[in-house]
Amino acid sequence: MSLLFKHLRIHQIFGANTDVGKTILTTALVRASASLKNEVFYLKPISTGPIQDADDEHIIRHSSTFKDRVHADCLYRFHVPVSPHLAAQLAAGEESQKIVPDGTFINSIRSYVQRSASRASGPAHMYVETAGGVHSPTLSGTTQLDCYRPLFLPTVLIGDSRLGGISATISAYESLLLRGYIVDAILLFRDDYYRNSEYLTPYFAERGVAVTATDPPPPKASDAAETFASTERYYENLDILPTVRDLNTRHEERLAELDSMPRRSLDAFWWPFVQHGLVKGEKDVTVIDSASSDFFSVYNSQTTDKKSSLDAQLDSSASWWTQAFGHAHPALTLAAARASGRYGHVMFPQATHAPALELAERLLDGPGKGWASRVFFSDDGSTAMEVALKMALRAYSVRNNLRGIERKKVGVLGLKGSYHGDTIGAMDACAEEGVYTCEWHNAKGFWLDPPTISIQHGRPVIALPPALAASDTMCESDVASDSESWVYDVAGRLQTPLAEVYRDYISRTLDGLHSARGVPRLAALVLEPIVMGAGGMIFVDPLFQRILVDVVRARDESPATEPGSWRGLPVIYDEVFVGLYRLGMQSTIPLLGATPDISVNAKILTGGLVPLATTLASDSIFRAFYGPDKAEALLHGHSYTAHALGCEVANESMKLIEKATQSEAWLAAQARWQEPGTRNSVWSFWDPEFVQTVSSMDTVAEVMALGTVLAIKVKDSGAGYVSQSAQTLLQSLKVTDSESPSEVPDFSVHFRTLGNVAYFMTSLNTAPETIRILENKIWNVLQNSD
Amino acid sequence: MSLLFKHLRIHQIFGANTDVGKTILTTALVRASASLKNEVFYLKPISTGPIQDADDEHIIRHSSTFKDRVHADCLYRFHVPVSPHLAAQLAAGEESQKIVPDGTFINSIRSYVQRSASRASGPAHMYVETAGGVHSPTLSGTTQLDCYRPLFLPTVLIGDSRLGGISATISAYESLLLRGYIVDAILLFRDDYYRNSEYLTPYFAERGVAVTATDPPPPKASDAAETFASTERYYENLDILPTVRDLNTRHEERLAELDSMPRRSLDAFWWPFVQHGLVKGEKDVTVIDSASSDFFSVYNSQTTDKKSSLDAQLDSSASWWTQAFGHAHPALTLAAARASGRYGHVMFPQATHAPALELAERLLDGPGKGWASRVFFSDDGSTAMEVALKMALRAYSVRNNLRGIERKKVGVLGLKGSYHGDTIGAMDACAEEGVYTCEWHNAKGFWLDPPTISIQHGRPVIALPPALAASDTMCESDVASDSESWVYDVAGRLQTPLAEVYRDYISRTLDGLHSARGVPRLAALVLEPIVMGAGGMIFVDPLFQRILVDVVRARDESPATEPGSWRGLPVIYDEVFVGLYRLGMQSTIPLLGATPDISVNAKILTGGLVPLATTLASDSIFRAFYGPDKAEALLHGHSYTAHALGCEVANESMKLIEKATQSEAWLAAQARWQEPGTRNSVWSFWDPEFVQTVSSMDTVAEVMALGTVLAIKVKDSGAGYVSQSAQTLLQSLKVTDSESPSEVPDFSVHFRTLGNVAYFMTSLNTAPETIRILENKIWNVLQNSD
């Protein structure tokens, strides 16, 4: 939604406090811009108090000097000087029809800016003056900073020249930074007694911001004409041109910087998972100038003068599955600041700090409830899976008295299509299939081909892999079922004939492994419950996973173990992608109905701000490392283990999640998926009718939706990770629809594909309207390609 | 330095602005505390304006009601209401002798608090009132928030009830959070017109802070006696007791929380590299309540009533080698906030954002200058090394046309004692020596035993490993040299006889490997230049590493390669620990005089705040992955790749480093190590005389100092990673010296050992006085154990 025009430089004027001279100094900026022959727009979205003849605002409008070049507007006017949160009440019966909620308010500004932009022929300047201080409330209730943030206009801060003004100016600046605002200049009145500018100038020079102190305005004269004259003289003598020129330079530098970024990025970066040989040039580089809620603000070098150079682009992969509350959520920023300001990073072995302890206890009481006793911290899903593997393999080795080389030869039992991260240990827990491998990748284990779930032609279908379909004559390769709820009612399905087929198949397969060549001794069971994400958004039949766990545990051969001990094999659930409500549930464990011995969380854990991962373990696993000998400890750790910033942000995320689960949008989405007479274990933010409709389209092979995730598999004979079919089919989502009515700012869609699967993912608080628009866009594209 | 007493609850009163009623509301708090029969201390470190008979401050002192129970003090008084940055000038000739720099100022408060604490018999309350707003300057030039931060007192924020006060209050609160302060309550006057409290109460309730609005004070009467009387009545009717009780509760809860943390942490955490079986109990848990500069504030449950329950503990491992500017540096916090507020995290493949691009360009122009063309981002040193290994092995495999299983069988050439991280791929690049291993660790390569450098009895000694010492008759096992500078003058030593010995030894060893059993085909050379940190702070002779690189490259057998191509083997420098001035130099590359093909940075990269790592690569390496096929790309990436927060903090760190290299302390330390007539390539923050002295002590085997690092190897026959000898010898550093004069707050030392090596590490801006005190402490402990 950000606004940036090549031929219209806009600055938003914030005040360090109320009554610091915002309007006067904005007037000065307007006049200086006009004196440089620029067309100038002055916008004061809210004004409190009537226009007096001698007011500065009046002068902007009526000064003959620049009258032809200056356009001023005010969206809302209140006739008493009050805070806007009261204005709404006070203005009832007066202009109350103009009092509107946030979105419309911002859109009004947007459309005004666009009208102004189209009016300007040459380079023009615009100043948008805010009301009160940086955190004064707006009509809608949020404060100025948060309300205007989606527009992401660069700012000028009007400092406070009075006693206490140093503090007010610095604090206001810090509040601007906390929302990521660009502060291009600080202006304040010169005061020869308090001399705030003397302190502020070097203070902000160190922070890269120029402070300009100007003369204060003359006192009001007894009559309006005289005041008008003296005010005119005041403005004429005010030398604020260097600031205006500096703002021009900053604007040009910002555009030049954005223009240069694709080339420089192509020259400096080595992107992850990108074949640089397929990146055709600068237009293939997404320049993200800022982000807000679920949208990137993306630079468009090709845009016309009349349109913003920044396009809204929906972050429809939730930035590689990390986002929970959209980008730049103020609560997460404040949490990060709070922990950074209190601790920085402090080392963790044998130490404790509140953010880490709170997070550990939250996780043990959440996904770990009922089984986990310990939390091990690391940096990302991959490192946390390496920790999980080290835990499981050691626990197995210790119980089975493996020695020396025997320990090196163990492997894992898993499912084909699984993915656990990009470090080599995590890779080794996955089958070597296709292109996802490297020199030292040495897959250690055995992987079963699992049955999968999808919606085809409006009905949930369980697709059995060939080996399984062949394993029983009663069994066809595809099993259609009545409802998605039924499919995910694992407990209810445990006694079905299909469950028996799964049980037999798994048992027979495991029996056969003892004599199979090239299969190592299995020392752990590793699963991504419900969905194997990176493997291609494969929705596994949860019944199969549950039975796999049950069968493995039932085969336990060790002498009677203590209650709570792991049985058969240590079981690892990789919940990096599926955990923490990505699929609409805090953890997949209750759905499966079988607890693991080890589980891993990451991604959403920090609400999508910084890397942090956790590995939860049962006491039984922990005991395998416990003893009098340092050498037996888990000798694994990263420098930033349990960094306070990440833990504090994670705790804040957990609180936001709790709130989100009670939100109207959440409850409404759940209600839409409620099937009469069934247990409503699964639901999605995506509309069930939309999902059904898409599943019947000609280009679509199958669809699935769960929680925030929508996966669409397109028909493609030569599928696989390097397939471009989904990308090609949906390509047009990446451009905005210029036909869209200007009242609703249109957005393009930034999405990722995995071969012939296109997936779309919301945050936990994405606006339902946004999801509906996206559903329409997807439907349109698929419809047109039919 | 933090202050927290069991029987003295202290709150610091900050103002959202000047003139918001700080003194009045503090007076109200003082009186309410006194009315609850608590002894009360009121401290106003700075007061501007004289005491008038009818002043609130006067009333605190003279109100008969609580006179016996209330003690008030003021450290500095100025007779005009100005900002403190001017007070210092204005007060000249008046009380200017009292105007002192920061440290002393804080120590005055500290000692006043301690005197007060010893005076109080039962539970007492203290209110420390600050001057002006939260960011009003102090006498020393920094603002209130930054100046008082080391004391880390919990705070009460006095909100602003006037027009604009909503904004002022929220901004002040945010500035407090940016320094990590605990905000226990917000108080402000009720104002029936502006009704700020109506907005602020729910706003802060959502953030966990209670807002209390009180009646405003009565207007001043015409004479002092009447004013005194009406003011007394005002205070008597003010119901602020609930706030005082809430502050009491918060204080008790904080103590209870700290008290409970060791037990809860022992129950919930699985610490990295810790044998929980050796953690004896709660007293073995370091509870870090906050941190500031190089100090932890550590909870001490055993402390007496008269001493703070929080001890200062020097973070002498720089929190596992991460810290560059001490904990909670405001510039890093602001950088984190800025990026979080502007971007959150935004996904990186084929995208770009300013913080990542700026950082990439800085690194290419810094450690990568002259050889690197690309930056690959990941999350920690271990993942960045996995990336480096994937790059190197692929480049080798491609050039040598290795196919299928051949690619899986390659290994690396390295040095014994090396360490590259805890993920299994990084482990596999290290020899399997001793306890540092795990089930899937499969060391792939060959590792040479390198010559090392240390200072013994005041002289630098090059110790040759047996194989090397035996390789030439001219060569003894230890070679004493004239000076450390000479040892590190790699270019100057290239033609020495020892260089020839190294060259022959390396060549012969590599020749022998072709026919050696169990040695894989070598596909990369991997080095930690200068120091192998985790291996035991092993200072390797840099000449040996240089010659190793030279020999490997000279053996290049491939047909003529393009200029700039890697030769022999791709060379990886792991600079995770040694880079970015940890050793006093930006990169070790200029010292070695041979550029790598790949290098890795982490740890100091973010100034010690959050995990982030980079792998730099030459164009020649990059080209091995470049092509038309996605399958040939480097298919590695983590969700938070190039997270904006980390990149922005890293950029800020780089700027702070640039400044630090010009600082007085830096230049003075360099000057101390300057040896006449030699090239001063190496230096240290540690005093050369101290290093020499310690190297001659009886319990000490050898010492080394470089940049921020001091390593002391103690004499121990049975050394190794699990040895406790260094830990045992220096144990007493972990407790404070109660004999220390109270004027200089004493600190204990949090240090880590690696077997028989104790190491100590400064930040890049540690105060020289702190280092001198630490040197004395170390010397004393070693002296007493002699």
C-alpha cells in the first residue's frame, strides 16, 4: 500500500508533541517548496479547530505569493482542540458522517494523493500533516504511527523546543523507528533559553538525521491584518530551503537506491534454492522496500508517473511458512526491543533468563503437554532436527548397548517425501530422491510410501501407494470418503478395515527389513505429521502415521521399561511446518492420538520475525544422556542458543496466538467447516466451497486445505521438484490487475510452487476479505486456463 | 550493577514529559508508603529550582504526619528550571564541584541506596525521581534512560494528562522498553476535558501495565500557609494506596520469580554442552536478570538484607564469543527495532531488501575484498560451514567430473583440533577425536597435526608436533622466537628454514595420502586461520597454514583454469570465531597473505545480538552451480535466510566497529604492543606485561593473547576436553571479593574453560579499567595457587 511517486515527493509531518509548531513549519516547507517553483500539495487529514483568518493554515491557503501553485485540503475538521479519540464523540451531529474506520480513512488519503498526482505536471511536493504527537489517537482508535504505517511515507519530525522537548523529540523519534519509518529530517524552533537544538543536533547527527532549528514565529498582533503581515514577513525570512533541498535529495536517493538494487543484488547475492542461471535479469528480482501485515511493498521501476512506484504484493507463501501475524507487527517489534534492551544476548549453558524459561514452560504446557519434560534450544528447524536425531539415536544406542562402529551404522524409519532441513544430518534422515541431495548426503534408513489425502471433484480421496494397494485385494488404490472431518477422525477410524490393511502392511514391511540389503539397523521413527510440506505439500493419511507409531511401539523387544519410557523406537515428530496453528491446531499430536518422544518446532515459533527453534524431549530420552560423565552429555549447542530476543518474541507470539484463536475471523472460519454430526477436528481459513469448486476444475488434479494452507496440484504428466507447471499456470497472479476499481487498492500475489503444486498460505490473522479476493484471483486464473 | 533488595523496594520515577506532576505524584507515593508504616526514602538525584516553603518537595520533608518515617535527599540542586545539559554550565561557581561524570554519579546513587538500606530495619520503600522526561539529558550528556540503565531499577511512568499527552506517554513507555526497563505502573492526573486516561487505560491494560488516574493538585493559594494546608488536604484525600500495594506485589513477585527460576530451569531446560548429572543443584544455575555492557546482573538468593540481591558478573567469555559491544547496546536495539518495524522478516529467494544488500556489500568490501563475489546467508556458524562444504565439494566434483557414488566419497583436508560447528555435516569436516562425536558423526578427510604458538616464560615459542619435529634433523620440537610480531610476520618468514621444513613435511604427507588406507579423496582444504577456538584455543603457527594453502594450490593438476579460479582444492576459511576483530583484525586473510575461495562469518557479525551467518564465495565457486538446470543450483536455504532484523543489526555493528577501531582505548592498546623496528601486525587489549608475567607463573604452562582473547593453559598431566583443571584452579574468580572497597562495585567473573585452558575475552569496547581489574583478579588467583 506504500506510496512513492517519481514526480511527487511526499513527506509526512509528525510532531514530537502537540503544539510544537507542526503547522507553522509545514507551512514553511510548503512555501519553500513553492518558492522553488514546485507545485505543492498540503494535506491535513484531520484538523482540530476552525480556520481563523490569521491562522497559519489560512495563510497556506490565502498567501498571494504562491496561491497558484499551492493546493491545500483537509479531510476532517473539528471545531475544538481535542484529541481525535474524543473528536469522534464531540463531532456527533456536526460532521459525524465523515468519521470512518481506519481502512477507508487511509484509502481517502490514498485517493487524494492519486488525484493530486495526476494533477501535477512536473515534479511536485506533498506534505501530509498528522494531528498531535506521533502517538496521538486517530479517529479509528489506533495511534497516528500505526494508522499511517501501511502508506509508509517518509517523515519529517517536528521537534519540541520547550523545556522537556529534548526528551519528547528523542522518544518520538524512537517510536517512529519502532514502526520502521524513514526519518528524513528533524525541524524545531530555535529557543535561546532552552537551546534544545544544541543537544539534539549532534545527537541525531550520530544517527544520520539532520536537525534544523528555525526562528520561532512572531507573537500575534492585535488585529488580523497586522498578524497576517508579520506572519508573511516571518515566513519570507525563514531560511528553510536547505531542508527542502535535502528532502529532495533524500527522495531522489531513495528512488536511485531502489533502481540500483536489482542489479547490485544480482551481483552480490547467492540466493537459497535459486538457480541463478534461470534468473533472467533485473525484472526477476523482487525489491522489497517495506512490508506491512500480509503485504510486501515491492518496487516497480516500470510504473507510470501517475502510479506509485511501490506495488502491494500479497506474501502468499507467508515468507516461506514463517508468518503468523503479518509483517512488522508492532507487538513483536516491541517484544524484540524489550529483550534486546534488557539482555542483548546472554550465554545459556547452566544459565537461565525469564524469556527462555517462560517459553520453555509454555511449550511444555502446549505441544509438549503430557509427554515432554525438557526443551533444547537451537537456531532453525534443521539444527533442531539434528538435535532431535542426536537425541533419538543416542537413546536407542544406549538402551541397546551399541558400541563403536555399531552406533555409526544406525538409521531411521520414515516416510517417502519427507524433508527435515538442509544441514547434512537432517538430510540424511530423508531418502535420497530426485535432485534434493549433495555430495555428503548419505540417506540412512528406510522410508515407506504413505497413503495421501486430497480433495478431488469435491470429495476427499485417500490415495494408496502401489505397494499398499497391492497388499490387499479388498483395497483399491483410491478410497473416496464422505467428509474431511471423517478422514481426520483418527480415533474413529482405528477399527476400520483400512486400518487393518495399514497395520498388516507396516508389520509385514518391517518384518522384511531384517533381511533386506542396504537397510541399516533402525534406531528412530521420524515423521512430519499430517503434511509433508517441502516434499510437495503431501497430505498424509494421519491414520497411517498413527498406526505406524503404534506398530513400531508394539514391536518393542526390550525388557520391561519404566512407565513413560520410549518403546520400540524413539519417535520424532517434526512439527516445524505443521505446528503452532499452521494447520489450524496448536499441535498435530492430539489429532494423531499418539505422543512422540521428541518433537521439533520452529518457523511460526517467533511469529515470523527471527530464527529460533526448539527440540522437546521426554524424560526417558533425557535420561540417556544423564550421568556423571561430561562425555555422555549432549555436546551440541550454538552460540546464540535461547537468545533472549527470539524467546521474548516467541512468548509474545504465543500470546497473540491465544487471542487470535478467539477472534471473530477464526471462529467464523471454523464454523464454515463445521459438518453436521461430525467431530470438527479440522478446518481452514480457506472457504470450503471454494476448495470444492477448484477441486473440480479441468486443470486441477487435486486440492487440499487445512488451517492456513491451501495446496493445488495442477495436472502435469512430468511432475517433480524442477517442474514449472504450477508456476507457469498461475504466473499471472504475479501481476496486478489494472482493471481493478481504484477504491480497492489491488495487489499482486507473491506465491511459491513445489513442482506441480502451488500452495498459498495465510497468516493467523489475515483479513477474511483478503482471502476472499485471493480466492477470486486464483479461481479467475484457473478458469481462464481451463 | 543492578540494585534489588529484599527489604527495600525501589522504584525509579520517570516522566512522560517535564512538568507532568512527577514530584507531586512521587510525594503521593512517598506518603502512601509511609501511611502503610513503611520507612520511606525519597531520592531526587537532580533538582532544578530552589525549595520553596509550599513546594511539594518541601512537603515531603516537612509534613508532620510522616516526618519520622520519611527521609529525603537530593544529590544536585540547580536554582533555575533548565535542562540538565545546561545546568552543568549555569551552575558554574555555585555547586559546580558536585558536577561529576556518569560513573561517579551512578555510584553516588548506589552508595546512597546502600546507606539507606542499612538504615532501614523493616521493609522500606524508596522512590528515585528522575529529572525531566525519560530522555532528558543528564549532567554527563547521556539521557536519563541510558544513564540509569546499569542500575536497572523497576520504574513508574508518570503520564501526561494534557493535550498531546497520550502520545507523550506512549512514546516515553516505548523508550523505556527499548532499554529493557520494567514498567510497573503508570500514573497520571485525571483531566475531565482531555480524558487521556480513558484512552491510556485499555491501551496499557493490553500491554500488562495498570494506569491510575488521580485528582490533579489544588491551585496555589495566595499565602504559603494556606497552600500548605490545602496541599496537605489534597494528599490526604488522594487514594493512591492501591498503586503502592500493587508496586509491593510486583516487587515481591519479582523476587519470588527470581527465587523460583533455578528450580524451574533445572526442571525445564536441556542445556547445550552441559552434563545435567554434574549440575549439583539450584546454586549451580546462573540466573541472569538483565545485562548491561560487559556485565550480567545475576541473582544471588543468599545475599544479606543489606546487599543487593543482584551481583555484577563480568561476562568474560563474551557470551560464547559473540559479544562485540557488550549487552543491550542501545544502537543495536534500535537497529533491530527499525528493521522489525519496517520489514519483519521477508522471504529471500530472488528477493532483495536494503539491510541484506548493504550487509552483503560491506562483507564483499571487507573480509571478501579482492576475492569474494557472492554472499550466501544462513543462521549460524555451523549452517554456514555446511553451506561452505556443499559449495567446495560440488566445485571439486564438477571440475573433476565425479559421478554418483564417487561424489559421496570425497573428504576434506584440515588440521587436528579443528571445530566447525555442531550439525553433522560440519562435524564430519573434523577429525573424530575424543568425546566430541555422535552416532552419525563420520569424519571424512585427513587432518594434519599443526605447529602451535604460545608464550612461555615471557617468550613466544613455536611448538612442533612430533611428526613434524621428527621430519627434519635441523628442527627441534620447540622453536623460541624473538617476538610475537615476528611470529605473525608471515610474509617475512616465508623464506626461513622452518618454512622449508613445513613445505617439505606437507608435501611429503600429501604425497603419502594417495596410497594411505582409509583416507578419502580430498576435495577441499578447511582451516580455522590463526586460532582453533573450540579445539582448545590452539594458536596455530600462521606460517604453517599459509604454506599449507600454497602447497595445496601448487599441486593443482587440472588443465589451465581461468584467472581467479580455485586451484588444487577449494580453500575454506572458517572465520566464525576469528573474524571481525575478535583477534584485533577485521579478517585473518591479510595476515596469512593467501585468500580463500570460501569464507564463513558469524558470532560477532550481529554485534552479539541474534543468530546470523554468512558464507562468502569466489566467482569460480559460484560458477560450479550456475547453469540452465534448477537441479544444479545450491539447494540449501533456511526459512529466515537474510532476516532483515539480523542484517540491520549487523550493519549497525559494522558501523560501531569502524568507530571502535579509532577509539582511544583501541589505539592505546595497539601502542602498548608496538615493538620497535617490527611490523605491528598483532596486538591485544590485554596488557603485554601481564601476559608475560603470567606466562612465567608456576601453575601456568603457557599463555597467548591476541585481540580480545587471552588463553591460559594451566599445567595438568591429564588434560583434555573433560578436564576440570582450569575450572578448578580459577574457580574463585566466580565469587566476588567481599573485602573490596564499596566505592568501586566489585564483580565476579563468569568464565568458561576448555579442559586445561581457561580463556577470557573482552568486547571491542570493554573499558580498559575493567580489563585491568580482571588482570589483577586473574593474577591474584594464580599467585595464590602457586
